[in-house]
Amino acid sequence: MTFNRVHRLTVLAIMVALDVLLTPLFRIEGMAFMSSVVNIIAGTFMTPLYAATTALIVAVIRILTQAGVASVAPLAILGAVPGAVLAAYFYRLTKKPIMSWVGEFLGTGIIGSILSAPVMNWYWTMTANGDNELLAKASAAQSLFLFMPRFICATLIGGALGLTVVHGLRYSAYFVNLEHLYLKPSKKLGEK
């Protein structure tokens, strides 16, 4: 394995740890805005594949540990992954941090919320087992816009925080090195 690949995976693991730790600590009911913060930060130096991998690993950890509410498990994946991919992709296109937020907003706030409605309708219907509360949630999830207000608010709050952090990090030499780490092809250990 090459040094750069190990370095990339280490940074990915640190981003996963930050998201897993910070999201339950700083949470407003129904809004995981710290995931948007991490997606925006990761989007400014990671490739879309690494950003998506980060979001997917965090989502799986949340589902397995049931951090948050177990009845909304699919939202962990549907909300985070499209935002992470588009945040990294839009930043790669323009090299402007604000475009990372635009990608997060479109991916999580719009696409993620619209994808979540039919999936959650199916999930709540399948797991209801006669529970009237879950059946009522499934009925409400038939509206494609059920999750949109929460997802959009989370991306607005997370976007403001994420852009503030990225603005501060852009003056750090380590952050600049991270950007180059994900841009350059891997070299084998010992090569110059």
C-alpha cells in the first residue's frame, strides 16, 4: 500500500470519527446539521468518491449503533451521501468553498429529502407491525416534501458553520497539503 493511500484513509477515518462524535452532541431534533459541516469540509479537499465513502461509513455506524432514532435509519444514508458527493463534485468544478455548500444543499436539502419520502414510506409501513404511530408516519411520508424543511434547515445551519470552518482552514498549510493529497496520483513508498 502506498503512503498517500494510507494518508488518505487516515484522513477519511478522522472525518468519520468527527461526524460520528459531533452529530449526536450538536443536534436539533430532526436535523443532523453537523453532518453537513463534515460534508462541506470533506468536499473541499476529498474527491467525490472519498466524500461519499465517508458519508456512507458514518451512516452505517449510525444505523448499527442506533445513534439517534432507530425508526429513521434509512435517512442516515439518503440524507448524507448525495450531499457529500455533490459537495465534493461542485468544489472540484469551481475551487470555491461556497460551491461545496451549494452541492451539499442540492444533494442533501433537495435530492436527499425527495429520495427519503418514498423510502421512508416503505420502511415505516414494513416495520409498523400494527403500530398506529408508524403507520401515520408512513401516511405522511407519501408527500415528497415531508423531509424537505428539516433537511434544508440542516444544510443552512451546517453550511454556515462549515463555510466558517473551511474559511479558517484555508490558511492552514496542512489543509492545503490535504487538497494536494487527494489531487495527485499515489506514489509508492520510497519513490520521489
